[in-house]
Amino acid sequence: MKKLILSAATALVVAFAGSAFAADISPAAVKTADNVCSKCHGAGGATTSPLFPRLAGQQAGYIEQELKLFRDRGRGDPHAQAYMWGIAGPMSDQQIKELAVYFANQPPAPGQAVSDKELAAKGKALFQNGDDSHGIPACASCHGKMAEGNDTVPRLAGQSSDYLMGQLEAFRSKLRENDTMDTNAQSLSNDQIKALSAYLSSL
């Protein structure tokens, strides 16, 4: 009987959560996600392309923040200019918020199999502990123990290793401007960037 009651309660919670999520987005937002965003980011935001980030399960606060930067041309890296300025330009705050909620509620894509376990282990140690000798803080202190992110701090778990390497290199060269990441990435070596990317892509 207890199991039956617990199952019924769980079903009610799931149903309520689903209805609350549905109430937060309009059919137009779902149509935009399916017909526009999916061309680069994949169905439900689970792209397999290394050129674009996976949005499925990404933090809503981060998606909203970045879309507003794209719209207002506050993020000027070449990739942003080429793809996102034009797409985000016409979006209202409400449309941005609805898209952020939509993608945040999609199931994250599973991590990729690790081909170089030793490299991934080095990345894990750097992610969790940083490197004091080179002034590199632990990535986990902001991005979370399992790289799940928090609010405007992005989820990194499960992103393509090639995509992650590209972004870390852009931060290091200040091609992608972000005060925190430009500073933190300055001391990363090429090998450390590869190691971090290998580890994070496996989560």
C-alpha cells in the first residue's frame, strides 16, 4: 500500500512539473526551437555537431543571458556574429525566456566515450582542483561538481570536446570576451585545454 501511495504521489509531482513547464512556453517558442534552432543545435538542442553547443539541459539563466547578448550585440566573437546576431536580433525578452525554459527542460545528451582515459583523468584533476602553481582555479568551484552549471554559469557536461576546446581557446585569446573566463583561461596550456575538454565531454 505504501508503494502504491508513493507511486501515485510521484506521478502527481511529475504531472504537475510537466504542466508547469508547458505553461511557461508558447507554441510559437516550441515552433522556433523545432524549425529554427534545431538547424544548428539539433532536435531538442542535442546536436552532434562540434561547431555548435548542446542546449539540451543547459541552464535556463545562461541561455537567456547569452541570447540577450547576441540580440544586443554584446558578444562579438566571430561565431556569434556569423550565426546568432541575426537570429536573436528580433527576439523579445519573453521569447528569449521561453526558449531558455524550453531547452533547459530537455534531457541532456549523454557523455561521449573516452578514448584517452589518461588524458581525461588529467582533465578531471584540473577541473576539480585547479592548478595553484599556474594560477588556475578549480573549474568546479563555479561550474559545479559534475559540471552541471548554475543559473548564468553554463553546464559543460556532455558538450563536444571539439566545441569545448574551441571555446577555451577563444577565451584564452580573448576572441570571446568574458572577464572571468578570459582571466582563468590565460594560463591554460594546449594540453590542459585538451584534457579538460576530454573529461567534460565524457560526463
